[in-house]
Amino acid sequence: MQKNQVVNKLFAVTAVAAMFSAIGVQAQTSGQTAQSMTKQSATGNPNLTGKTAADGTVNNTSSQGMEDRSAQTGAHGSTGSQGTTRADGAKAHTDMQSGASGTAGATASGAAKLSAADKKTITDMALSNMAEVETGKLALSKSQNPEVKTYAQQMIDDHTKAMTEVQALAQQKGVTLPTELDPKHKAMSAKLEKLSGEAFDREYMKSAGVADHKATHAKLQKGSKGAKDPDVKALAAKLMPTVEQHLKAAQQMSSAAKSGTTSGK
């Protein structure tokens, strides 16, 4: 009986040893398999990469890499665009400076080419217009005659418009215009300032209406024929019809005033 018990114990020990041995082999095999998968994943095995990509891990990493490269490319592209913009801006600024210099040069050149006679024609046109506007304003404030006031308002409107054209031509040709009246027109204005009533009306129509428009017409006629610069010649010719109309109206009003005075006596 003791022998049987010993034998049974040996069988039990042997079975247990065999079981532990099998478990150890299985564990070793699983460890090797896991280690192999890890190595394959680290070395970029296509199959494992594909599986991992299905889980989204590799795809995310790959996407991040692409994003990084895109960011780098975008940064370079942005730098390139900025460089181009700066280059274009600098070129545009240079072009603007060149254009301004060219305009200034053209103005200076125009002034240099303009003859002394043509410069005087422009200056005379400016002085005539200034005088007619100033005496017209004086007539509006001092005269009591409706016809004289109407004539004076027309002088202000027409000669202000003409003055604008003269100023534009002077700027184009580089001619500096006077900012105040010449001695002759200052004396005329001073004389009118001292008069009032019918005496003012007669002197205004005689001096500013008839005499001054005759002088202005003669200067314009001379400029339209003798000016060397085509622009000066063209403006003188353009202003002549208006001055002629003013002169005729002033002559008619002056004649009517004289007739009325004579019959009144």
C-alpha cells in the first residue's frame, strides 16, 4: 500500500510539472510574438502600417507630417508673396516718384519754352478778369440801378469762369499769376469807391464797362493772332466773344444813360 501511494504521488508531481512546463512554453511564445510585432511596427512593416492606419494612429501621424510640410510650404509661399508685394510696392513708389518728377519737369520745361510775350498775355488776361470781378462786386454794393446791378452780376459770373481757365493755363505753363491788381486797376477801383448814385453808375459803365473791355479785347485779339504757344492763342481766342458781348452791352447802356440825361435837361 505504501508503494502505491508513493507511485500515485510521483504521478501527481509529474503531471503538475508537465502543466507548468506547457504554461512556460506558451508564455515564451506569446512574448516572442509580441516582441516580433513591436519590431515590425518600429521598422515600418507595410502590413502592420496598414493595420495601424486602419486604427487611425499612423494616418494621424502621417497627416500631421503632411500638415507640417504644408505649413512649411505655406510659410515659404507667404514669404514669397510678401517679397513680391514689397517688390511691387517699391516699384510702384518709384514709378510714382518718376511720374511726379516727370510732371514737374514737363511744367518747368513748358515755362522755359513760353516766350515773354506769351507770359504777358496770360498775366494780362488774369489782371483783366480780376479787375472786372472786383469792380462788379463794388457795383452790386453801391449801385441802385437794376440794370447796372444786372450787368455787374454778369461780369462777376463770366469773368470768374474765365479766371479759372486762365489759372489752369498758367499752372500748366508754369506762370506765376499776380495776387493783386496792377496800379491802373487799383486807381479805377479807388475812384469808384468815392462815388455813389448816378455818378457811380456812369463812371462804372464808362471805366469798367467800356474802357476796360476795349483794352481787354485789344489784348486778347493780339494774343489770339500773335501768341507762339498754341494753348495761349486758343484761350485768347476763346475769351474774345464774351468780352465783345460785355463791351457792346456797356456801350448801349452808356448811350442810353447819356440820352436820358440830355432829355432830362
